[in-house]
Amino acid sequence: MFYWHWSYLLLIPGMILMFWAQSKVKGTYERYSQVSSSLGLTGAQVARQILSAMDISDVKIEPVAGQLTDHYDPSAKAVRLSESVYSSTSLAAAAVAAHECGHVMQDKREYSFMNLRASLVPAANLGSRLGPFLIIAGIFLGSLGAISVWFINLGIVLFAAVIVFHLVTLPVEFDASRRALKLIDELGILQGDENQGAKAVLQAAAWTYVATALYAVLQLAQYIILSRSRN
């Protein structure tokens, strides 16, 4: 049964920012995916050049299906680039490939926030699945008294792990982009104003992480307010 409460309005700013961020990253990526770099290096070649410059030979570079599915898998020691990035010579592809190599550098240098984020993954996955369910169950089982409160409090604690994960993700992603832009410049992978295109792509992507973190915070605040008012 749907229950309306003014606290739902708290989610609107987060939803607006998420929609804007997604539109911005999509538009910026599409814009610079149409601009080829002067050196004509594919995303895979950019990644390999960066890893070679860092004297890293044990990390694979693999294509992965989907769009914007690029990621670094530290357990498999693999930089996985979406098919459009792997074989593209665009500024967007170079930026994304370099960003994932930034994560490789973090892994090799045991960047503390990256290690912390990895340790939070199990708790964040559990919190995202069970947290909201327990909170809502506790709200609608208010007649059970202490049991209801226990459900709500446990759900809040679990969902708080999701927020911590998203907050820790921010410095991880910002640092990876910073490293990427520095490497692109130092190795001469992009020339002149091409660096500004790579920067625009990575800055746009950063907003999606900010929006996700903000929405999670607002969602928890909404759960807490709703649970207190129902009890």
C-alpha cells in the first residue's frame, strides 16, 4: 500500500541532479566520441601505452560488452574497456581508457580509499538490498512495537553502509581522473586542446558519482523522517 508523506519531496533535488548528470555525461561523451585524436591511438592502445610507461605488464586489457561499462577489475588484474572505447580513436575513448589506468595506479600504490571502497562492497550490496526493505517493513509493522523499531534501526544501519560506499567512491574516482589527465599530458597521448576534451569527459563523469552519493543521503534522510513520523 502506498503511503504519501511530505518527506518524499526530499528526493526531488537528488533525482533532478541525477537526471542532469546522466544527460551531461551522455552528451559530453557523445560529443567527444566524434572527435578523433591527432595521434589516432585507440582506447586499448592508450591503456597499453600508459601501463607500459608505468612498467606494468601483469594487467590485461580486454573488451567488454555494453556502453560506458568500462572498469578496472583488481581481482582479475584487467582493464576492461567497452567495445566503443576499446577500438575507438576518439578523445572520449582516450579519456576513459586513461581513467581506468588511473585505477590501476591506485591499486599498485595501495591507494587507501580504493582499498577501503573494496572492503565496503559486501556491506553496500547487502545494505542496498535489505536496508530499504527492513525500513519499510518496520514502518508498516508499527503495531509490533519494539520489533518494528528493531527492523527500522537495522535497515537504517545497513543502508548507511551504502552511503559510506558512495562517499568513499568520490575521492577514488576524482583521484583516478586526476592521475589520468596527468598521464595523458606527460606522455603526449593527446595534443594541445585535445586535453581539454578529455578533461571535459572526465569532469562530466564525475558528476554522476556526486549525484548518486547525494541521492543516497537524501534517501536515507527520507527513510528516517518517514519512520519517525509513522511511529
